[in-house]
Amino acid sequence: MVKHFSLYLILVISFASCDYFRPTETEAAIARVNETYLYKADILKILPENYTKSDSTILVNDFINRWATRQLLVQGAELNLEESTQEEFDRLVEQYKSDLYSKTYLEALVYKSLDTVVSQEEASAYYEDNKDAFKLNEELIKFRYINVDEKRLDLEDIKEKFKRYTAEDKYVLDSIAIQFKSYSLKDSVWIRLDQVVNVIPVITAENKNELLKKSNFIQRKDSLGLYLMQINEVLLRNETAPLEYVKPTIDQIVINKRKLELIRQLEKDITTDAIKNKQFETYN
């Protein structure tokens, strides 16, 4: 059988660059398992673009042999499995096909109609009604930091601006941030404490609790330079997560609810229209 496949494989590859594969009314088979045939068109579907002869040889040979194995197994099952089992499998296949078609069609209809914009007011209302569902299982902080060369001549000026952090100070630090080895000046955004531990090497599992003190200023150094850190706000485990932190989650929850409601309405409308147009009726 393998030799038989290989002979057909040589024929397939040798004609790959010409017009031999143009569709015809009767395609020549390249492999057979009992009364089931494999055609050139089936092989063409698995070949990648710009394939080489060596690549396609391996792909085609493997595909043909796997196809033959599957056919032999299926045909063996059809001969040996009990009829009741085969009928159950056929039922499951039909059910899967029905579910797949229905789901795909409904998703296409939903995609056209679903409103995916969640307003701040709607998110706030959901948040207030479900606060107990938004307890933190991690610590959050709002902070800023810079990693700067401790030998800079303007280091004390940078420190002063970093700690004071007026609008003018922020503007100056933003403008020279490219000179820092690393930095994060967005101190109005909640971030997870473990993210800080992963990013800043001088913060470790042993000293990370220093970041959990509100309004704390931390100064540490290592071989990479001096780190200046300012903690603005802290939220601990089991406290209620802030709305701005969980809004992406709320958005997804609200959109999913809309989607389910829209699917139910579409199913109802489709059935109602079918009854109205005499496409669907029941008999008593």
C-alpha cells in the first residue's frame, strides 16, 4: 500500500507546476481504500503557498497515509460496531452539525446588532449593585518611580521634583524621562504589587511591604543605579476593587448579558416570523 501511495505521490508532485490540476469533470484519484477515493483536489488544499518539492513530498506522503489509516479505522468500525452504537454516533454528528450551523448563524446576526459600548454610568450602576463581587485577591498601588544614574550632577534637583511632583515638575520629568534607565510616571493608575516586584529588581518578596505604606517615599540603589519610588495610594487584599480597575471586567460582563438577551430575542423573532410566513407550524 505504501509503495502504491508513493507512486501516486510522484505523479502529484511532477504535475504541481503545470495546468494538470485544472478542474475537470472526472478527477483522477490518487489513492483508494476499498470504495473510498482520495483526489488531487484534496491534496492541493493542504499544500502551503510557495511550497518546495521536498516540503510537499513529506506533507503529501504523510497526508495520504493518515487519510488511509482514518478510512480503514472508520470502515472497520462500520463493520464491527453495533448498529445501535452507529445510530447514536450518527445522531450526535447531526446534532453537532445543527448546533454548529445555528451558533455560527446566530453569532453573525449578533455581530451586526450588538452594542459593545458600555457607558460610564452603566458600568457604575453595575458596580454599585455588585460590589461584593469585586473583592481584591491581590494588593494594588498607585505609585511612580524612576531609575536614574546616581552620579548625575542634577540628581538632587531630580529628587526634589520627583517628590514634590507639581504639574511643572511632572512636565520637566516627562521631558527628560528618556535619560532615565527606566521609569513609570503614571501614578494615577492602579497596578498590581506583584507587577512592581517583577519589574523593579531592588523590590523583592522580602521588602515589598514597604510599597504598601501610603504616601511612602522609597530610595534604593543597586548596580543599575538609584531608584526613587513614591507610593500615593494602597489597596489591600479583600478590600473592594476600585471601579476604574474592574471596569474592563464589568464591560465584558455587561456585553455578554446583552449578547445573551439579543440571542434569545433573535431566536424568538425567527420563530415568530416563520409562523407568520407559514414556514413553521405544529400539528395536534
